[in-house]
Amino acid sequence: MNHQLSALSPEELRTYVAEQLERSRARTVQLTDAVDTDDLVKQHSKLMSPLVWDYAHIANQEELWLVRDVGGREPLRQDIDELYDAFQHPRAERPALPLLGPAETRAYVTEVRDKVLDVLDHITFDPGRELVDNAFAFGMIAQHEQQHDETMLATHQLRTGAPVLDAPAPPAGRPVPAEVFVPGGVFEMGTSIEPWALDNERPAHPVRVAPYVIDTVPVTNGEYLRFVLAGGYDDSRWWSEAGWAHVRKASLVAPRFWSQADGEWWRLRFGHQEKLPLDEPVMHVCFYEAEAYAKWAGKRLPTEEEWEFAARFDPVSGRTRRFPWGDDSPGPQHANLGQRHLRPAPAGAYPAGASPLGVEQLVGDVWEWTSSDFRAYPGFRAWPYDEYSLVFFGPDYKVLRGGSFGTDEVVARGTFRNWDHPIRRQIFAGFRCARDPRPDELHGDSTTGGAS
């Protein structure tokens, strides 16, 4: 639906925006109502904010952009702006701030949303005003809430105590070819037409990609376990200098939340201790771990350009798609998104989500580390504020693509770019490998699987 917003009447656009705002709020309420007051105000990890901070921050951003900026209304709580400014206070400091309590937060959230819906009822979607053209600011706020919902889901993974979240199992997997040969070519990376795309996804620009080979699906727990059992964490040959220094300093021996007992490998998932599911994509690995595994396997991580080419390029039509499967928004048959299953799906679970080249599970399941630093595209313009992307560009952050099982469809575009420090493991991140082709693959003698 998103790319067709310009075809909607003002009333249809209002209805669509209201649905997106309601979906994001229902998820926020689920994540915060699932725990008691003590859990809401507690900091479960120095890496994360208390859940109650995220909740009020969501409303504060909504007030700043939609009530004050778009609506031109009087501030509701200007006195708390500084408290909920993510750039003013690092996460580790937030529990010590005079934050709104749970009851006060819920009242504030409700009041802001009431004002926003009133603004939505009266707004004119003036194409001459960028913030409201195609309801951009409303889309930005819906995405912001969903991104914080995924952050709160990561906080749930870090909390101790009895499980409080539940969801059905994902679909079953199936055998797939190990790799896909990608012939390379020129494609249009990024977007200039997606109405709710954020600034770092813009503008669309031509990129030439050399031929390469990429894994059909993300690396699984079973595959990664072989690296662990082969002594991968004790062998500096596989690690970059920075990666090896981090492994030693942090005493890493396996992905986060893995443990071993009585000869069995286990993982902790939202309060459940379960046998390690060998056919699911590995997650809670940092960039350095992904990079080391790839080298051990005789491969490398794909570049961001290679990832997007595999996800969006259709070699038959020569067109760049919105998603691997086409231009339609994700359905449950395409990808594991929106906290629907609370875990990655087994390898091969989404044949309907395959790209034209035959690459699968590019969207949903786990964020995928790429080898690329987070950089601006040619012609980048910071908008509507510098702090969304501009201040993060540079070699300190690595790009992740594709979204996880905790990412909502309103965010999970084929152009969406996530980024984080290469040491981060609390996010729902995994990876797939790539490699340069062999001479026989370049000359058409390949037996590599997929649509080569």
C-alpha cells in the first residue's frame, strides 16, 4: 500500500494513517501491559532504557512532530522535552532521571494520541508542504513507534523472570540450495519515490554490482554451532584485529543467550530455556562474530549494495522492486515480521518471499549484518532533522538490512537501512555470507543453486 499513497483520496489517506497509528499503539500497549510496574521502571540492561522511558518518549516525539509542528497546537508537556530527548541522556543514565511514572505516562500517551487524531481529522495534505505531503510526518511517527517497539522487544529478551510474551510457532522450513549465483549488473539502489522512506534511503541512484555468490538463506544455528565447536572463538586467524580484541575483552565464546549443559546446547528466548533450534537463523551475534564465521567458512559478508541487489533486482525485467517478491506490501506468506512469531522461522520457511534470483528470507527473521559502513548516498539531504541519520554516518557503525521477526511491515522496506556499533549483540541480528565467484561460475558452468 505505502508506495500507492499518492493515489488515495484525502479521506482514504486519513483512514490508512489512523490504521497505522492504531497498529503501532496496540503493540506498544501489549509490550508495556505485559509486565508489572516494577518491570516497567527497571533498567534491565545498561544498553537499554527502562520500558517506561521508551513509552513516554514515543508520545513525546508524537507531540513534538504531529501536535506542535504539523498541527500548530499548544504544547502539552514542554517541561519534559529534555527528559525524553535521546541525544541529551545516554541510556545508562535514564533510570536516574525524574521520569513520568507508569500511570502518568499512560495518561500522557492517551492525551497526545487524542490530540493527534484531531489534527489528522483537520489536516490538509498539502503537496507543497513536505511534512504533510502524503502524510509523511504521520508515517515517520508510526515508524518511530514501531522501531521503539522492536527496541522494547529486545528489552523483554534481556529481562529476567517468568515469560510474559507468547506467540504461535512460525511455518516449517524446507531444504533449499546453499547458494545463489548473482550475475551482477546495474540497478537502482535506494528510492526517490517511496512516500514514507526516511532520509538515509534517499535518493535513488544507479549502482553497478560485480557478479557474486550469496547464501540462499541466513546462516543457521546449526551451521554457526560448527564454527563454535571448531574452536572459532579461540583462533585469531578468523578475526579482524578489532574483532579479536573485542572477543578477548568481552570473553565471547558463543552467541548471546546460548549456553551448554550436559552436552546439549540451549538458548534463552523471552524467558524460555529451549534446545537450540539448529534450522533457525542464528541471532544475537555481533558484526565481528559474523565476519569471523564468514572467513572461517571461506566466504565474506555481503556489501550493502550486494544485499539490496539480491533483494530487489529483477533480471528479467531489469527493474528494481520494492520487495524481493514484488511491489505488494508484506503478507504473512512472504516474511516473518511484526512480532507474529517471537522467533526466526526455520530456513526455507518462506518460498513465496523469494527474490527473482532465488534468494530467500531477505526480509524478516533476523537483521543481517553487511560489511558496509553507514554512509550517505550520493545526493543525500538530511531531512526533516539531522539527528535521524546524519550524526551517525561514518566508520563507527555497520549497516544491517532486511528487518527481523520483531520489525513491523511499515518499516521493512527493501530500501530500509538499520545501523549499529559492530559490538552490539542485544539486537535481533544474524547474517548471510557471500563470496566472489569461481571462474567456472562466471563462464556458465556453475552448479550453484537458484536462478542463475
